[in-house]
Amino acid sequence: MNLSAKDLHQLPVLYRSAVSSLSVARAISLDKNLLDYLEGLVSRAYLLVYSNKRPPKEVIAEFLASRFPITVFFYWKFVAFASGLLTLGFLCGFVLTLNDPERYVSFVPSEVAQGHSPASSTESLKRQLYSENEPADGLTLFASFLFTHNAKIGILCFSLGFAAGLPVVVLLFYNGLILGAMTALYYSRGLGAEFLAWVMGHGVTELAALFFCGAAGLVLGNALMFPGQYTRSTSLALHGRKVVPMVIGAVLMFFVAAVFEGYFRQLVNVVAIRWLVAGGTLFFWVWYFAWVGRKHTSDAGSNLTS
């Protein structure tokens, strides 16, 4: 819709007039048809006055170039705490399973273990790390499953923040416990480095996304426990809106990780290349969030603290 300068100048005035008329109509209980007409008019006017008219490509580019890394950098303390929880779980799972392999069954769910346990032979464990090429259709389905599964875990971490953040702490620790127990199993068979290379090609991206979702949940928990000058519901709403970009970006990262896990990990069996990819993705994400996010620190502070 193209409006003249005169029409654009009058639009806010007419919008406020329509809102006022709707308020009066509701107060004196006018005809329902008139109320429906005014509500529809005000809704359409609101979209025209306040909606974002930028092209989708521009919005996506701005999100990836600034909003996502800025939000992560601004909440880096929560991200660090979330990563520390998972790391602590990893160390506990690794040490406990290494000392008593029978704990593996208690720590690792059957759907994650995929039939592997301390009773499995070293040869069968190694075959999993160097699986033969699979059909493209099968890899696509596998990648789709991984994305759906991992995104659900991430969203669960975020949503559990409404329970004062305590379930987020448990979930992050437990996921670290699983990874530590699995690493201990392969390490006990002399396959520790090969297992981590198999995992970290996609795991760097996947774990970072999990940290961000966990951090978002912890932000909500902190907003609930320490609302400051606001009511708890208002504090949750304010901080919830602020961390949404971090959660949306994390879901995109889960998608990238699923593609890596579904295709790259199954098709590339050279350990050195797997480590190279893991190191490359780690370097990229550190640069992306630390440098790009820090570059806009002043803007992030003014927008996110308001």
C-alpha cells in the first residue's frame, strides 16, 4: 500500500481515534456488528502502523548478524554456568563409569545406548564409529529425527526455567552424565579419542545450542526468583522476550548439528578430518559469539537492559 505524505501524517491520529471509538462502543455496549467492525478496523490499522515492513531476507540477515550473537554475549554468564553444569555431569559420569562399568546402564537410556553396553565387544563398539555408507534417504530420515529430538530437549530446557530454573540444572547435569558415561565406555576399550572425534564433529554445535537453551531457562529462573522492581509475572515476561533470540538461534544450530550428524559423521570415517571439523566449528562459534557479539556490546546493553 502506497500512502501520500499527508495520509501518513494522518494515519496515527485516525488510528487513535478508532481505538477511542472502540473503547466507547465497548463501554456503552453498542450493536455487536458495530463492535466487530471497529475491532477489525483497529486490528488492521495496528498491523499497518506497527508491523515490520522489512523484507524477510533483511530480517533474517539482521538476526544472524547481530541479534543472536548479541543476546548470547550479553547473557554469557548464564551460558558459562550452563556449560559448567554439563561439564560437571560429564566428569561425574566419566569417573563413576570408569570405576564401575555397571553404572553405564543406569546413566545411559536404552534409546541413546542403541544396544551398546559394557557387555558389548570392542569390535562392535568400533564398528559404530566407522559405520559404512548408508543410503541418502536413510541419512535424511536420521537427520530429521535428530533435529526433532534435540530441538525438543532444547525447548524443554528453556520452558523448565518457569519452575525456578531447578529442572534446567538437573537436565543439563544429566545430559553431561550420559555423555561422560559413554566416553568412559569407549575410553576403557582404547577408543576414547576416536569416540570424541566421532561425537564432536557435530557435538560442538549441538552442545553450544544446548548451553544456550539451558542459559535461557536459567535466565527465566533468575527472573522468577529475583524479580527486582517488577512483579514476578512481569519480570518473566520481560526477560522471556529478551532471551527468545537465543532460543531461536539455538534451534537453528540444532538443525545444523543434525545435518552434520546425519550426513558428515556417517560418511566421513577419517579421525583426523573429524577432529579438524570439530576444531573448525569450535573456532567459528567462538569467533561468531565473542567477536560479533562484543562488537555490538554497547547496543546490546542499551537494548537488553531496558
